[in-house]
Amino acid sequence: MNGRKCFLGIHDGHNCGAALIIDGVVVAAVNEERLSRKKNDSGYPRQAIEDVLKIGHISPKDLNEVIFASNFMHTKAHLEDISRWYPVGLKEQKADSSRPKEYAKQLFDIRRKARIKESINHLGIKSDVVSFVEHHLAHLTAAYYTAPNLTPEKKILGLTCDGAGDNLCATVSVCEGRKIERISKTDRHASLGKIYSRVTYLMGMTPWEHEYKVMGLAPYSDKKYAEIAAEPLRRLLGISDDGLGFQLNSEISTNYCYETLRDEYERQRFDNIAGGVQLFTEELLVRWVKNCIEHTGIKDLVCGGGVFMNVKANMQIASLPEVNSIYIMPSAGDESLSIGAALDAYYKRTQENNFSKSVINNLYLGSDKAEEEQSVILEAKSKPGLNVSEPKNMNEAIADLLSNGEIVAVCRGRMEWGARALGNRSILSAANDFRRINEINNMIKMRDFWMPFAPSIIKEKASRYFEDPKAIEPKFMTFAFSTLAECQKDLAAASHPKDYTIRPQIVTKDSNPDYHSIISKYYDITGHGAILNTSFNLHGEPIVYGAKDAFRVFVLSGLRHLALNNYIISKD
């Protein structure tokens, strides 16, 4: 392919997906759920693989390498079997260092062969093109190589933390150029992420999906009782003796702590339990990060893994005086593994030292599905009660609707990759009217009453709404910030109603010109440089992908306006 280096990263576990790297550039990344319409879909991401290859205009024979993230992957049936413990609970088990290793090795070999065979049969490639990268290394390389402040001569402290992957749950590495030296690792039995997921299930929510709801509920807790609720967690898990990892404070593995926590939290209020696990998570992560900085002397951080999707904990870490700069991998859960796998292989194979090409300026890494628009417009024109317009200036038209108090669903341009909607597959509204929360929930979202929406803010006006002393410029909703008191009313519908924190998306001209134009025009009309932004999906479904998905959701919901690339569809 004219000498171009093409690497396909595959994650075939929970929330599976694929990513395509060409000459170090993240060209495309798509999660299977957007195509299968099964939220957090797992298994071999056949449709996502085909989609990223199509976006990159390459065929499988052009691929230099196909890389699976994670060495060890359970079969889908085994994953489903594991999930059965949630409804029935497990008896308390000690951290079992005597796991049957021969069985594990056999299963490892069987699954590796099966994964290679599946990719060979699907893509028509040779087995020597297929490789594997360890789970936590893929988490780290996803964050490290996409970080905006990386230079070959700069030392970076790389941290990963999640539920578990390849028998680990946390790592610490010193990164310099292409050299990544792991200096600490934590066994999967001492997992902060597992504790959070067990508490999530204990509270009647879905583990590995609804942890953000627990985080959103936490500010409603009474500080006194949150402290009490945190104490059983402290008895379970703490910082290791060397300060660089986590260790069990009892004989009970975090994998099997459900019944222990259920007994501990009997008769405790749900909001205080949420406050307790969030308090515990923040204090443990902060201690860990401070120790790692003190040990290495490195104050510039990159972080990956699902625990770093906790924006409140990220806020506490970023505020540490010891931290000079921090970059959190956008959508840092397992969906980022495909990107990390491909980038790890690219830099190892090419010996490239120019890391700037891998910096992610935006997350619009899916297709625009432009081919779907005309058929949707024809269908809309044939349906009674729908009006189709073709504005000369779409950005002005959307801004006008927003300034007139309308709520607008948007499906324009390339789809966002990851968990957050960032203006291309979003539902938009004014951010200064608290009543919009109920309106949007009644229309489509059916969100839990305590959960806040988030604001999109143009960069030029960001300082009016929150302080950013570390110059993080959060473009991907990876950090929480406290709002400035004088503007809290301006973000009434897009901030946490209890503590007035926000999870902002800073919109720049270069990252998304159309979205920046919409908010800028909205500012010209209203004097507000922020709007409410929430993901465009029905409750329980993945975010919409193309115009067909968007139109289906529009028709089934109470939404009144749908903006596509060139048209606006409105209900009478």
C-alpha cells in the first residue's frame, strides 16, 4: 500500500471494538455496540473491524499486523457464567494463590488459537500477521502515545487501574521515548475497580456499566455517614508496603467481597454507601499517585484503565500540587484497548520517534454514514406530521432553535468513538434552564433523578465557568471541575445539582468547527457560551451511529427536532 504501515487493533472482550492506525495516526476506532445495537457488546468485533477498514479505505491484505489486546481472554460462555455470581452471590473466598495453573494455561492456549483462527477466517490473513499485547500495556500505550504533551526526551509517569485484565488490576511505569519500564504491578485480587463494581451491584445497578451512577449519587451523602461507609472498604484494600500498588488488608479477595459488603452495609442508606465508596476511591487513588510521584520524581502523568473514568477522582488527582500535568485517556475503559494495541505494535515495529502524529485532537473516529441521509429524508417526507427543511446555514439554524428554547438532536459528521457524545451524536439544549432536565428525561433519556447532564463550552468562554489552573483544557469530558459561583445559574441544567460540579467538554475551532460555530452563534444570540450536551440514544441503547439509527430514535421518542448533515426534520 505505497509503503504505508497499517495496524489493526482488536479488543474482543467486554465492550469490544476495533481501531485502525496508519503511519501512526489513529484513523478510525469503532465499538461493536454501535453496529450491533447491543450495549457493551462483547466477543469478536466483526462489524467494527469491517467498519474501520472501510473508513481507512484499505483491505485486509494491506495490514502489516493484527493485534489482539489482552493475552488471556475467556470464552463468551465463560464470561456469561462468571456473571451469574451477581444474582446469587459467592461464598467468601480467600485470595487463592493456588489457582489451578495448568488448567489456566490450557485455556489460555485454546483461546489464543481460537482468536487467531477467527481473524484468519474473517480477514483472509496469515497467522504470522496476528499478535497479542498484554492488557495493561495496551491501556498504557493508548494513553501514552495519544497524549498531547509527549516528546521523545520527556519522562512520563504511566499509571493504569481497572477491574482486572491479564491477571492484573494496576500498573506503574516510567515512560521515555519508546522505552516503557514497568516498575510495579498489582494482582487482580487486590482490585479497586472490583470493589466499585461490587458496590454498584449491591445497590441494585449493573456492574461494569452503572458505576457512573454511583459516582453521581455520592454528593448527596452525609459526610459523616459516608466516612462510616468507607471504613469496611479500608479494611478490605489499602496501599502496598512499597507505596506503588494496592494490597489486601484481609484474606478476602476483592473478587469475592460481595457478601462481606452486603453484610456490612445492611441498614445503611443508599446515598451514604455511594458516598463511602467514592470517598474511599478518591483517597486511595490520591495516596497511590502521590507515592508514585515521590518514588519516581516524575510529575507528568498519563493514565488509562476504567477506574480513570471516575471524573471526580480525576479532579482530586489533578488538583494535587505534586502533579505538573495529567492526561487521562478518553473513554479509558476496555474500549480503548484496541487503540493501545495498535499503537504499541506500530511504535515497536517502526522504531518511530515522532509521537505527535498519534495525538488525538478529536474523537470523531467513526463513519459519517453520509450514504444514509437521502433515504431517511425520503422516508421523513412521506410520514405525516413531519416537516423537512434544508437550511442554507445548518449551524445558524441549530443555534436559532436552541436560542428559542428548543431541544435538538444532532447526527452530523463522523461519529464519536467512546462513551461520551461530543456534539456529533448529541442531544443539545440551553444549559441555564433547570426545567430542561425533566423535559429531556421525559422525551427520551429517562435518566435517574440524581444524574447530571454535562455542558459543552467554547474554549474562548471557558474561564467564565470554571478555573483550570493545570491547563487541562478538557476536550473529552474526562475531568470534573467546580463551577464558579457567579455562573452556577448559567449551568443549572448541565451541572450536578448538589455540589455544582461539571464534566465539561471544551470545544475548539480545530477539534470540531461546526459544533464550535453552533455554540458561538448561540453565544452571539444569548450571551451564553455553554450548552447542555447529552448522548443521543434511547434509554438502555448505545449511542446512535448513522442517520437511520437517529431517525428511528427520533420517531420513537418525544424529540421534536433532528439535525442531520444537511437537513432538519421537525415534528408538528
